[in-house]
Amino acid sequence: MDEQFSFPWISKLQIQFDEFHHNNPEVYSELLKLSFDLKAKGRGKYGVKSLFEIISWHRAMSTKGDEFKLNNNHAPFYARLIMAREPELEGFFETRIQRHE
């Protein structure tokens, strides 16, 4: 029987994000491309939720069948992930302190 461990510093939102990110790696790629495009145009900062809206709109216009949805709760997790993985984008998104930080 598998034991389940509860880690208080891992939030339910983090777990949901991890699952979504694992199942939809193209979202990270699209956010990364948009971020680098903005950086190349001279933007020093930008809102990750704005990028979410751009991706949602493009997906709504180009997909058929099941509706693709981006959960706004995932936006801060993507912002932190992108800035942690991409040194050129460090500080590109403004983030707030999360309760577990």
C-alpha cells in the first residue's frame, strides 16, 4: 500500500500547476516565446496574465472540439518557473510573495 505524505509547504495550487504543466508543455513554450519577443522589443517587464490572455485567444481561434482553458491560478507559477529557468528573463514578471514562501 502506498503511503501518502503531506508537505505543508506544497500548496494545492502548486500540485494543480505541476499536473497542468506536465500535461501541457506547449503552454510554457508559448509563454517563453512571447516573453523573449517582448524582451527583444525592449520591454523590461510585462504581465504574465496578459500573455495568458494572448495564448487563450489564439487557442480559441485555432482549435476545434474541447475548449482549451488556462487557469489564471497557474500564471504566477509560470512566471516564477520562466524566471528561474531563463536568466535573461529574471525579474521580467512581477510576483507577489505566496503564503508558503
